[in-house]
Amino acid sequence: MKPDTSDADEPRQIKSVHKAIDIVHAIKDRRGATLQELTDDLELTKSTIYTYLATLRQEGIVTQEDDGTYQLGYWVIPISNYARNNTDLYRIGRDEIDELADQTRHTAHLVTESNGNQIVLYEAMGEDAVTSDYHLRMRETPRQLYTSAAGKSILAFLPEERRDELIARTEFDDDSNAISDRGTLREQLAEIRERGYAVNDEEEIRGTRSIGAPVRGPGEAVAGAVSVTAPKTRLQNAQFTDEVPELVMEAANIIEVKIETE
């Protein structure tokens, strides 16, 4: 559920919109949900959820299968494509991501930040890339910035006030090998700013490494990040410490230049 947004300093908001979005997120998180499952997950009555579902079905935002399970409808696809295709970072960066995947032979990602989460705009698979549920989750699920190399590189180079706000909001997962406290996170972010790129060494998925570098927009704003992910056995020694980081930072820099001159 969304946090209470009734604070006097906040602009007025429509609670029914929040409820509808909560239902959509619950369906996505469960990869399909029944009315009873949604009732169990959300602090809403079954009748209220049913009414919302009826409206969402009428608009094509959700569909209902023969067994009663609700799924997200195809309506969301053109909306998401429109949002992505009208992003300078995506339009300018996708060719460089293709090139990066060819150069490294691994999986390359173009990532941006939205509401404190990382969103994958584009993904390219190199010749030696390993497909997995991990990459599927990256594309489908917004994740906190601290969980990946791309996300950490974005967080490290955000303006200090915005960075502090997002760090304060971070909810750490004690069950993963990722950073588990704000102090350690701040230390890593300082190192990333000095080095120019971030690494993820089996912090989220055992046996997987990644390298990410920020893409700056006009006025040094952070537009997003570029990253490469590969099995640890294929990203070792100089490849992990020098060669791939240089290629990732080069790709990020080329995208920056193209954004500036667009």
C-alpha cells in the first residue's frame, strides 16, 4: 500500500487513483491475481476491489481469465512504449547499448531513475550473454537503486539533496548480499564518485557481476546509466577491473555527448 499522503504540506491527491494503482501493482507483483488474493494483499474490502476491477476491465487496463485470475491488459503496452520512445536517453542511447553488447559479448542495459527506482529502458544481448530470470525481473520490476551497479552509479551522482532523500527512503533487504545499511551505502557512493563507475559483485545474484556508469544530461543532471552484466566466470581480473569499466564509461560518455548536441 502507498504511504499516507494526507500531510498538510503535500498537494491534495485523489485517493481513488492510489487505490487503482495499488491494485494494478498487486496484479503485476503476483503475475496475475484472483479477487481473493487481492483482498488478502490490500487493505480494501472485496466489494471495493471488485468495483475497481470492473472499471479497470472496462478500460482495458486489466483482463480476467476463464479461471477468474486478473492480469494486466495489453492496453499498458502502447502507453509504456510511448513513454520510452519519447525519452531522449532511449532514442539516443539504444545504438550505443547494442555496440556495447557486441564489444563485451555480454548483456548491456540502459537504465533510468523514476520515483527513486531504477527502470530498464533498453537491453541488448551480446554473443556470450546468458539469459535468465534475473534479466526478466530487471525489465519488469522497478527496483531500488542500491541493488545494482547501474542504480548505484545513478544514486552516486545525483544532487546531494536528492541523494540524501533517496537514501533516507531506502529499504534494505537483509536476505541478500547487497548493502545492508546507510553508512556502508554512503561509503560506496563516495568511492563510485571518485572512481567514475560502480560495480556489483554477486551482491544480488550469486555468480553474477555487473559494472555501471552514469549518463549525465544537460547541466550535469543524471539522465540514467549504462551497465554490463555477466557471469563471474566470464568477467574476471582485468576485464572486471579495467577493460569492461572503460567500455562502459566510454559508452556513457558518447551518449552524454549526443544528448548535449541533440
